[in-house]
Amino acid sequence: MSEAAETTEHGGQIPETERRRRLRERRISASHSAERALGRGGALRTLRERLALLEQAADVYDLDQPADMYGDGVVEALEDKVAGLLGKEAAAFFPTGTMAQQVALRCWAGRTGNPAVALHALAHPEVHERNAFSQVSGLRPVRVTSDPRPPTADDVRGLDEPFGTLMLELPLRDAGFVLPSWQELTEVVEVAREREAVVHFDGARLWEATVHFERPLDEIADLADSVYVSFYKSLDGYGGAAVAGPRTLVEEMKAWRHRYGGTVFQQFPTALAALVGLVRELPRLPDYVRHARVVAGALREGFAAAGLPWARVHPAEPHTNEFQLWLPYDADVVAEAAVRHTEETRTLLFARPWTAPGPGLAVTEIDVRAAGLSWTAHDVRGAVAEFVARLEEPISG
């Protein structure tokens, strides 16, 4: 029987939430035992594997220095490193990106006198933060567009009300990790300036945007008044974030960081992991992006060879090392087949969950990291064939 119709030993149907919990546990267990993985982030690693990250800490910071207290020491060293990479005067560390962006945009609202934040309807604060902008920080989101693409200059020019800050998520994850062209980005920023607004980049994954823009990080960041970056999404750290910008803004953000409860007693594990990521992962990201394009092409070829009626890689040529894969099946069916494929072959092709954007459709995110660099196009096509064979097999109960 299909996973969607799974029953208990007494014949009763298992609740959907319980089925999905079991499937998630199987997915994590299978990923731990996989001998080969196209991409496997920190969420799918064991505690032992994650702690091993700090074995490299001595290479990035003097461990004989005193431990940090309330944001000094290694936390300040990380802030200085980020400010330098982004070409900004200063940076402030935060335990979460949600807090970081609320504080940054709150400070900008105080300076512009306008709490309206123009942003995409698919931006992270609109989709994943439970209305924190308005519920916690007194900000008022104004949607620039709902189309699954980056906002354009015409979108911003056409807004029928004033706004204090334009927030641009680069890349726009929920639209497929998509980026505008360099010309489109500069035009959007110019229009925001014409409207006397400041520009803030939600750059949680900005680290890997240099290949697409063909520009270094500091040149990209120079377009914005402030830039938020994450330390765990691309850099494989334990967590944490930073906002870089003018020194006076950063000083004000640190005051609000304290008020929001973000000035934690000691954060050296997170700060050290972030420094390791900046040294180890940041230089590799361009290779990940370029190889993601090889993987995307091989996935497309593999599904076509397997005779699937429709399958889509989006974007067709990935803008970063992450992209979407869409298949014409119910998400529960695809998720079950993906887990069985990993369990039976010890090969992790699809590390992330499958969701249902509509009836008979399933979408997942592909993330190409260091382990994926060893995968040739032939390897990817072969893994796709193995997966499709399980997708089409009846699933036993």
C-alpha cells in the first residue's frame, strides 16, 4: 500500500502527521547511513560529525585567547571579518537571521521615519517568520510583487505608496533560488534611491551569488546600505547571522540586539564554526555553483531517459548551488520513493523534503556541496534511474 494509506496493526489509518513524522525519521536515518551523498547539510549530520567542525577552530582563531563574554572576543573578530568581506564599516553578530533583520529594518525605520518595508511576497519574513515584522517590531510589509521572480525596477517604481526600506532577498529561495541579472539589480536599487528609500539585502545565501553576478562580494554588497548574511546555510556553521553596514547603524543595532535578547553570554562555538566556514566553505562555493549546473543538466537528462512524462529543473541553469526539482507525482509518493532509494542503495540523491505545490506535483530543493563535486553526470543519471525504478514500483506495507 502507499505511504498515504498506511495503517496500524489493528487496521486503523495512521494520522497524516504521524506518517510524516515516521517518514522524516526514516529520511534522517537513511541519510546518516548513506555512503554517498549529492549534498548533505548540517541538519542531516550526527552530533559527532557536527562537533568535528571545531577541530579546525585552531586554524582560524587563537584558542588561547579568553572566551567571549556578551559579544566580545571571537564574536568581535567574526564581525570584523564579515565587515571586511562585504566592504562595510562594521557588522553586528546575531544568534538568528530573524532577529538580525528585524533589528536592522527597525533601525532604518527610525532613521527614515517610515516603517513600511517593500519586499517580495515570497521573501523569508513574509513566509517563514510568523509575521514577526508587524507583530514584534512595528514594521509594515508592503509587497512589491507576488510573481515567482525577483522584483523589477518597474515593480518598485509602480508601488502606489511610500516606503522607507526596500528589502531584496538574494537569491529568492522560495522562487527557486533565483537572482536578477546585474543590470536588473542595479536598476532596482536606482529606483529605490529615486524614491528616497534605503536598500537592505537579505543575503542569507549571498555568499554563493558571485558566480552569477560575475562580481566580488564587496562590489555586490556596495549596492546596499546594509546586508544580512547567514553562517549556516551556505557556510555549514552551527547557526548565527550578521548585518553589515555603516558604523553608526551597527552601534544602534547592537543596542537593539541587547533589547531583543540576542546578546548571549558566550557564543564561541557558533562564532568559531562561522569562521571555519568562511575559511573552508566560502572559497569552494564557486565550484559548487558551477557543478550544480552539471548536476541540473544530468537530472534533466536522467528523468527524460527514464520516460517521465514531465520533470523540471528550475532554474534550467541554476543561479547558485541550490535549485528546485519538480516532478509530476503526489509529494508523499515521491518522498517515500526517495527514502527507499537511499535505504536500499546507500546513495543520498535527494536530501531535502518533498512538498506539494499543487495536486499531483512534488518539488524538492537540490543542494550541491563538497561531496557532490565527485559526482559525474553519469553518476547522477544512474542514481536517477535507480530512483525512478522505485518510484514506479508498488510500495509494500
